[in-house]
Amino acid sequence: MHEDIQNRIFALVKAKLEGKDNLGNTLGELLHLSTDAIYRRSRNETPLSIHELETICNHFKISFDALISHSPNHVVFGYKPLSEFDFSLEGYLSSMQRALRNLRSCTDPHIRITTKNLPVLQLLNFPQLTRFRLYYWAKTHLRIEKYEKQKYREERATDTAFKLGADILDDYVNIPTEECYDAEFMRGFIRQIMYYSGARLFEDPSCALKLMDEVRQMAEHIREQTALGYKFKFKETPRKPASPFEVYLNDTINGDATFYYHAEETEGVYLSHNLLNFLHTTDPVYVNESKNILSRQFDHSSIISRVNEKQRNDFFHKLQKDIEQAQRQILADIESA
């Protein structure tokens, strides 16, 4: 088999696995081969047979026609269709946990993120905010039928969801991370809460004020981590040694939310898709190009973690002012009802 085709078939399989399962074990079980035999094929030391190729394509629903007509202008992404999406908090967190746990198990993992509005991993410190974000996505943007006549109500996160969130945060705070924020940081999320309040879409109107108080706490928690230069979970005592947390400020706007990760064993990119869904690829050309673009974006942004105290304080002060103004508007909405 042509080496380029064999490289693409393994890249496609890796993208579809999304870090959830080990390539050698998964294909070994599927093809009834040893792990070493699978990795010899992945390194092009041994060609895939026609039967093996057919088995892989059928199992992973890969088009052979698309495989042989591949060009440098086409990139393969893995993603989860909405028809398969679980809109419960547990379902949303499960795939995130698998991806981060797999990365943390690698040698020398590192994450680089550009944030468009909301820092999703930091949001997990506040389960109610995560629930609201997921609900808003399903009801307002996707117009999922079962949410059509529902109003948002406050519910305690299940023990399963709480543990998943805690596990994800444990992996996140233990992986060195660089994050780039912009002038719209968290402001879109604030407007979403205000919209639900003004539209009377909370079952209990005071829930909007509770959510806004958690937004205030999240902003303060991120500010404290930024000042220290390392991450820790909300309500936990900061302690060293801890994984570095480098925060950059883009004075304009981040065009998208990109999550680039790398370790000695792996490298890939997640892109935000349909607001809360994501696309994932390990395509080496696309990943390398994304890495280079991110490097330029970070180079043209100002670091505000540990240093640049004046710029850091000004950034978070303006954010707190926005939060206070939103709280006053929500209170006025409640009192006028």
C-alpha cells in the first residue's frame, strides 16, 4: 500500500479515537494482531493488507474514496454529532475527562489555549455555571425540543458530575498551560445570564443573581491564579510546586477558541464548534500551522501573569465593574417584575 495512504488511515483512526482509547490496543483487538504488529504498520514498516484496510474503514466508517483522493487542502477532523450528544452535565464532562486524562498520562504534556469569551476549564470550578452554559446552548442556540417550554432552575450537581468535574480540574491544574484572553473575556457569558433574566427564563428569578455572584467569584479566582502564575482549584489553598499558568492579554479580539496540546507521544488541536462542541485533529500539517499561528498570537500579546501588575489589575477591575453593573440590572429586572 502507498505509504501516504497508510499514514492517512492511521491519522484518521487517531482523530476518531480522540485520545479515548489506545491505538495499539484498539486496532490490535479489531485486526487480531499484537500491539507491536499494529505499531509496525503505523510506522510503515509493514503494509496494511486489503482485508485489514477494509476492516478498519468499515469499523470506523471511513470512506476509502475520500482516503485515496486526499490532498493537502483537506484535513480530517473528529467530532461528536449532535444526534449523539448527551446534554446532561455528566455526558458533557465525560469526553472532556478522557481527553485530559490521556494527555496528563503522557510525557511532558503542555497546553496552549486562546479563549473566546469563556475559559471552559476554569468554569468547571463552578458546577452551576457549567450547567447554565450547557442549558443555554441546548435551549437558545440549538433549540432542542425538550427544552423549548422549560425555564432554567437551579439543581445540585449529581455526585457523578461533581466527581467528573473535580477529576478534570485535577488534570488541568497539573498540566503547564498558557492561555490568551481578550477584551471580551467573560462578557458574552454575563450577557447570556442578563438575557435570561430579562426574558423571565429563570424559574426562580433570584437564580440569576446567584449565578452572577459565582461569575464574580470565578473572575476573582482567575485573577488570583494569574497573579501567582500557577493554577489551583477554587476554595483550595494555593501551594507550590504547581504547574505554571501563563496568562496573556490580546488587546484586540481572539478570532476563535483553539486548544493546542503536545507531549512527547502526541500532538493535536481542538477547535470550538457550534459554541460548545469541538472538532479534533492530529493532522500534522494542520497542527503545525496552528502551532505557528498561535505562537505569533502569543508573541503579539502581553503577559499579565506574575508581571505587568498594572495591566493585570486594570483588566480584572474592568471585568468586575461589568459584573457589578450586570448585577444591578438583574436586580432592577427582578424588582420590576
